[in-house]
Amino acid sequence: METLDNPCENHSKHIITCKHYTIYDFNKEYPHRHLLSHMMNSHIFLLAPSVYWLFGSNEGPFIAHIVDKLMASTMTLSILMSMIYHYYYECVLCDAEYYSSIFGAFMLNVYMFYRQVHYTYILLGFINLLGLEYSIQCFRRKNIKIFEKYHPYCHYIGGFYVAYCVYHIETTYSSM
């Protein structure tokens, strides 16, 4: 059971729990991290390349522009959901955040394939994602203190990955 003193209390198996709030909890202030905490600031490295991609220019036909901005919006929305999830100590948007992150990463790789980014770059990025997912799951099961300290560094690596993908997508603009 979660308390206000320790909103991330674990089960006896040391797995982070997720409290589902009801609609009747809307007038309460949920326990949350400070906006300037390391966990929250690490999202800037994820968000910056997505926002750059969203508002940056691109070349190509109109339909390519629409699909490009739709993909950038999907990635940005996925990262914003992650920020909300971590802001409230992993207690809101529980399953939605996980699946939106998976969906965003999958769609980013599909879009790179669609934009005809070289397969080697897509494969290297996919291996990076698998390594991140494995390490997150391992540390999540180990101990919450390790998760709190380690997870923001995964955001930095994820931000590098998003920037890597945006860079390779932008290199395809000149070939269209």
C-alpha cells in the first residue's frame, strides 16, 4: 500500500507497484516529484530532438511532410506521457505509458524504414532499444533505489537514440 511518505513503496518482491487512482480522487494532490528533479530533467534530452523534429522544416512532397509531422507528434506525445508517468512516481498512466513508449519506438523504426534509412542504422538503433529495455527491467526488479538513481541515465541514452533517428531521417530529405 502506498503512503504519502513513501509513494513508491514496493511489494515484498521489490517490484515497483502502480496505484490506480479513481475518479473520486480528483480533488487530492497526488504525491509527485519536484519538476527540477534529476528524473524530470532527464526527459529534456528525450523531448528536445522530438520538438526539433516536430517544428523543424523538412523537404519533400506534401504527403511526406504530413506523415513526418504526424510521426514527430506521436513521438513527442509518447515522451510527454512518460514525463507525466515519472512526475507522479510511476503511479498514473501505468500501463498506458509503457505501451505508448513501445508504440512510439516501434513507429519511429517503421518510419525510418519508410524513409529508406539504411538498414544498418535501423538495426543499430533497435539493438540500443533492446539493451535499454533489458536494463530497465533488470533494475526495476532489483531495487527501487537503484531504479531511481539509474533510470534518468536511460533517458539520456534514449534521447541520444531519438536524436540519432531524427538525424538519419533528416538525411533522407535530400534524397527525395
